[in-house]
Amino acid sequence: MLTHKIQFYGRRKGRRLSKNKHKLINLVGSKVFINKQVITDKINNLSGKIYLEIGFGTGENLIKFAQKHPNSNFIGAEPYINSYVKVLKTIFENNTKNIQIFPDDVRLIINYFKHSFFDAVFLLHPDPWQKNKHKKRRILQQSFINSLSKILKKNGLIIVATDQSVMKSWILEQFHVREDFEWK
């Protein structure tokens, strides 16, 4: 378990959700949402390739990979309601069976996954929190990277992307000091 309190910054909800989106959350969310109990009882027993996408936004990457690899398992974590509702809609429309969603901050569940569990972890365009006084808000902190190191399989990948120079420097600094990762 994490030893520090997780502080979430920003808002969890943007525009007001329509009645249809609320119905979608109730209908599809009940089938694909996961929690700590589901992870320990079901998810940790999955076989095959297993991928985690942290902060999937509107889910373009998550959905594309899940459709391209129907025999693999995909877990996405996204705290923003308006974002994961878009993914729920696509899951419903395409009858997608290989995506599970944690509708909150991944740091709340990261330590419930088995060690050496994921083949790859995607962290695409995390919030850079550009001001120096806000860098403690960035998700890529050493304690979080420690958790990723535990759940990643040997020779597994962490795929990180950013288009912000401040975040690029931060990512390089965080991984450069580690001996348990090899930069490719």
C-alpha cells in the first residue's frame, strides 16, 4: 500500500452528463469497472498479454490496441468522468470484451496487482504541471515508479509520451537515476 496520502488535483468532471451518459455508466460501467476486490479476485488471475494504460483520456489508444489485439487484456485507469464515458460508449457500440476500467486515480489500486503482472504500461501525455512549485503533483514520482517496477514483467515496457519540454526533462530525470529500467 502507498504510505502517503494521494492528493488529486483538478476536476473530475467537465460538462454536465446527459441522462443517456448516466444510463451508459450504469449499464456498461457495471460490467467493466474494476475495484480492489475485482483486481484480487479476478484480474490477477488473467492469462495472456495484459496491458495497463494510465490516464487514457478519451481512450483512442486504449480502444485501438484492444481492437487490434482481441486476445489480450487491457486495463485503463482514468479519473475524469467525461473521458471514461466516451470509452464506455465505444465499448458498448463495439461489444468490446477485453477492456476493464478503473474510474479513478490509478495510485489507489496500483499495489493490488500481482508482481510481474503487466507486459506494458502506457502513460501517454501525463499532465506536466509546468510550474516548478507544482512538480510534486506530477504522477511520475520515484514512489510511483517503484510501484510500476513491481507490477511490470521482466523485459516489460513502460511507454511514456509527452510533447511538453518540461515534462520530457522530468521523465528523463526520473528514469535516469534508476537501475531497474533500461532506456530504449
